Amino acid sequence: MKKLASGLLTIAILAIPAVVSAQVGTGNYGPTFGLGTADLESTVVNVVQWVLGFLGLIAVIMILIGGFQWLTSGGNEEKVASAKKVISAAVIGLIVVLLAWAIVIFVVANTNTWTT
């Protein structure tokens, strides 16, 4: 339970700059993530890239957490094995995120020439 709470706190601290991006006098109330009045294609690409970027950030943070666990294991084989599992799962997650991004870019590039 402590790990979950500390993980959520870390994510909340990292997300504060995106949430608090206040601008005075522009009439813009809240983050738009570049969605604005763009067409559907660019809106979908922006949303997918934002989500995949966030998931990539989580994967990198998990790699760092696994490395920290490994460094602080003190030679305990169980803790080293646990840290290796965390690192390998995070690397697999990062690979999945990168492949998903490549697939989205490929699909958008190939469907861009279709007409209705």
C-alpha cells in the first residue's frame, strides 16, 4: 500500500506542471494539449502521442525504480530478482509503447491518401 501511495504521489508531482499551466488574460481556461480547432486526424494523433508519451514516462520511471531497488538490495538475492523483474517488465512496456507509436504513425501516413 505504501508503494502504491508513493507511486501515485510521484505521478501527481510530475503532472503538476501540466495541470497548472495558467495563462493570464488569454481566455484559455485549462490545458488543450494542442487539440483546438484541428482536424480529426491531427487531433487523434495528438491524443495518441500524448498518451503514449505519458506511458513511456511511466516505463522509464519504473526502470529507475527497479535500478534503485537493485542498488539498495544489499546483495539479497530475492530483492535482486524482484528488481530484475521490475526492470524487465518496464523495458517490455517501453518496447510496446514504442511499437504502438510506430504503428500509429504508419497507419496515419498510409491512410492519409484515402479519400471519402
